Amino acid sequence: NSNESIDIENEQKDKPEWFDETNITIRFDARPIIESGENPMQEIIRLSKELQNNQIMELTAPFKPVPIMDLLKSKGFEVWYNNGKAYFMQKNH
């Protein structure tokens, strides 16, 4: 994909076609866990497994959660980060 490296900022603004606010079924705020020194990754993975087709999980974190975004992307999830929140959607199988 030749657009890959053009402009990181673009991913912030352009809402992906798969994103639909009404499909958010899980909202998870990782900030309290991170602030207590824990790692929320296991919990996020557990929650991600509950998503059905086209359901979206909203993750709120104090920073861009790149490791979990990369991990879920590698597991076949659609991933979008916008304005302090990461969104994950289970792609249709």
C-alpha cells in the first residue's frame, strides 16, 4: 500500500468505512489500570474475543496504545485511533 507512509496525521481524521458509532458494544477505559501500574493488555485481549462480527470495542488510554493496536491488527482486527481512543472491530470471517 503506497499510502502507508505518507502522513501519520491522516489516520486521526479520516473515519474508516467500517466505523459506526452504533456498533460500539464494549467501552473500556484503561487509564485507571495503567495509573495503578498494571498492564491492561490481557483484559483488552479478553474483551476483544467477545466481539461479534462488526461489533466495535472502544478503548480509552492515556497514550496511543500501539502494542495492543499492532497485536489486534495482527489477529485480523480493524484498528482506528482517534482523539485518545482506539477502536477495534472484529472483521467478518
